[in-house]
Amino acid sequence: MEKENDIIDENIQEDIVKEETPKKEKKKKEKEIIEGLNQEIVELKDKLLRNAAELENFKKRIQQERINDRKYAASNLINDLLVPLDQFAKVVEMKTDNEVLKNFLIGFNMINDQFKSILETEGVKEIDALNKPFDPTLHYAVEKVNISDKENGINVEVLQKGYTYKERILRPAMVKVNEWSENNNGEDK
């Protein structure tokens, strides 16, 4: 009888072990699933924060673009007016011996000064390029010249005036730049 009890006890223990093994495996799988879900939650929170930050940056960028659009709204009109105003300035600077024409030119010069004054109050400034060091952000080199008594890299002539509008370049100044070296004694190679 005792032997039978031992066998029964062993069978019960085996059954208990068999039942515990699937429970342990099930708990282990559940833990893995929970850890996976927690990891997914962390990743989704991170994505959410990144998207929120990206949206906020987008809103700021759009707002800045709107401000710039309003600030520089007149730049196309001003840019279109520069060529006729340059032509008008050339006419005003014309030399003549005719007294009647001189009187007209004095009046035109006054009108030209008014145009310049209005543009300056709106934020348009002429780029000062003559006898200044060449700056590729402000100047457009059209030609190189060799003048040995002038410094290298200096603008020696302005072919077309350049303008800025509220810190933006409307048109770079077209210039002739002095470039020479001791080796060529001021002669082109």
C-alpha cells in the first residue's frame, strides 16, 4: 500500500510539474508581450513628441515666411523700377552747353533726388562699390583690369549701380576689379 501511495504521489507531482510548466511558459510569454507593448508605448510617445516638435517648428517657419512676405512685398516693384531710374539718372548727369536744356536738367535732377529720397525711406540703399574691396555677395565682377598703382581686389569702376532693400540684395553692383601681380608687371598673361 505504501508503494501504491508513493506511485500516486509521484504521479500527482508529475501532474503538478506538468501543469506548472505551461503556467510558467504562459507567464513568461505574457511578460514578453507586456515588455514588447511597453517598448512600443515608449516608441510611440517618442514619435508623438517628435511630431509635435516638428509641427511647432513648421508653424514658426510659416509665420516667419508670412512676416518676410509682408516685409519684402514691394521688392518686385522696386526691382522693376531700378532700370528706368538708372536711365533717368544718366540723363540728369548729361553735360550740355544749351541754357534751356540746363534748366530742364536742373528740374529733372530735383525729380531724380525725390525718387532717391522716397526709395531710401522705403529701405532701398545704393551699394557703395567704387574704390571698395570686391565682395562677391555685393558685387558682380564683369571685368578685370591691371592698374599697378591701385590695390589688388579693389573695384575701380562701377558699370551698373547695385541696391539693397531692407538687408536683402536687390541687384549686385556690376564692377571692374583691379587684379595685378608683381610677376606680370601689370600686363595680362
